[in-house]
Amino acid sequence: MATDVHGSVSTQAGTSHGSGSGSGSGTDAPSPADDPGGARLAVQVAGLVREFDGRRVVDGLQLELRAGEFVALLGRSGCGKSTLLRVLAGLDREIQGEVWVPRRRAVAFQAPRLMPWKRVWRNVLLGLPGRPGRAAAQRALAEVGLDHRADAWPKTLSGGEAQRASLARALVRDPDLLLLDEPFGALDALTRIKAQRLVSEVWQERGCAVLLVTHDVEEALLLADRVLVMEDGRIASETVVDLPRPRDVADPRCAALRAQLLGRLGVTDADGAGEGAADAAAVAAADAVAEGRATVAV
Ligand SMILES: Nc1ncnc2c1ncn2[C@@H]1O[C@H](COP(=O)(O)OP(=O)(O)OP(=O)(O)O)[C@@H](O)[C@H]1O
Ligand SMILES: [Mg+2]
């Protein structure tokens, strides 16, 4: 289990938001409880509801993440994954229910969202309280292998570099909870594998809890301790990935979990046309990996 491997995450009082309808300032409510196994929780969500124009996108959602745990979140487009992440990030407080998250948390989105008029190192420090010095940015950039581009303008970065800058901006906050919303979605296959490996290394060194939203079942299986599937505004299923790292999708145990998850997502080999075509292609690619015709390992 991640928390055993990575040691303790720095002690940090949580903040809560939500409770009642449509409000959400932080309160002095007590910290979230430990889970029944005795591990400290990084996230505790109970009865979360988020509506848009009377439509319930999140509907009584329950969620717990242990400190230091890496959890991947899958689900069909529009099922509410980003909505949940925005709530956990504290960017959306128009909610009902209880949400406990660490005070120190950071989020990285699919689009790197760098300010084009600020050099990379200044982008990394953007929004940080106090007057952090360049050294902090430089350290975070070094962690993602981008310190040599600290003075660059964002528009001169490649897609992978911009994504790493975005990750550095999250890491400089020294988060106990790292929220990643499809951060590799726009990257080419090779850059994506490198970025996945980087996130895995950073997580193992930092020991923060990670919630990664992805559409990629294999990515989830390569990186996460647990894979959740969201459906109808709730967490509909949970798959524990109790496999040693680094993982290989060619491992038959990984292939079995992949098949199980694809089933939960409602994807079958029969989905060969229309909307299912992309998923079927993913299945075919995964089958190639399972048969040893291709290998991806993080
Ligand atoms: N600010 C908003 N106003 C109105 N509707 C919204 C708003 N934000 C999200 N929604 C709706 O809530 C639903 C869930 O959106 P969300 O972005 O959370 O989906 P998602 O699971 O992240 O999808 P994807 O995988 O495509 O990124 C969608 O139907 C979306 O249109
Ligand atoms: Mg989304």
C-alpha cells in the first residue's frame, strides 16, 4: 500500500467546504476520521451533490483517499469527473454535502494554462502566497527536468514541456493532495509515457495523495493503487490494483484488470462502430500488448 511504502505525509490540518446548500466557506469542523484500517485520510467526501440548472451532475457521492494513495478516476465523458476535481480543488463551492481536503493541494489540468506574458519560472510561482523566490520555482522545475527552460516564454515550449511546467506549478505548492485532470490527454504517445513515468516518480518521492482523472484504462492500471469508475454522479465501482511497480500492461494480471474495467465502463469488443470505435481501437491495442506484440511499462 502506498502509505506504507512512502512514509508519512507531513501533518496537515484539513479544510472543509460545503454542507448546506450552495454555500461553502471553510469551517472549523473537526478533521476527517482515519479509515477503518487506521490509515490517515487525505480526502473524505460524504453526500456530495452538485447541480447545474437543476440537473444533478454529482449525486450523493462518497469518496475517501488515504494519505499517499494514488487513485485514478475513470468514467464516460460528461459523467462529472472534472466537476468533482474542481470541488476538491476548492474552485467550486456551490455544493451540498461534506468535503474534506488537505489545506495544501494543487491541481493540473489537461491544458497547461500558462500565462504567455510571464516567463516559465514566474508561471510556476503564479498565485503562491507570500513572495516566494526564484529558487523555489527552480527546484520544482528541476524535479520535472525543466530547470534549463526557466527563463523561456511559454509559447516556445513543446506540449510535453508545457505540461511539465504545469506540473512544476503544482509541485511548488508542496501539496498533500495532487489533483490531475487528464494531464497527459494532449500529448503524443512517447511523451505521454515519459510524463506518466515522471508523475509516478514524483509521487513516489513526495508521498502525496494523487487523484488522476483519465480516459485511459491502461494509464490508470500502470499508475494507481485503486481505480474508481464514476457513473450517475457517484463512484460506481472500485478496483484495487495490487500489483508491484513498475508495472507492465503485458502482465496477465494487468490484462485481466483491464478487461474487468472495460466491462465496467460498458466497452466490449462488439463496440466496433460509431461511438464505440475509439474504445474498440483501444481494446485492440491493449490486446496487442497482452499478446506481446507491444509493451508499455511505466
Ligand atoms: N459550469 C457549468 N455549467 C453548466 N453545466 C456544467 C458546468 N460544468 C459542467 N457542466 C456539466 O456537467 C456535466 C459534467 O461535466 P464534467 O466536465 O464534470 O464532465 P467530465 O466527466 O469531466 O467529462 P470529460 O470526460 O468529457 O472531461 C456535463 O454535462 C457538463 O455539461
Ligand atoms: Mg473533464
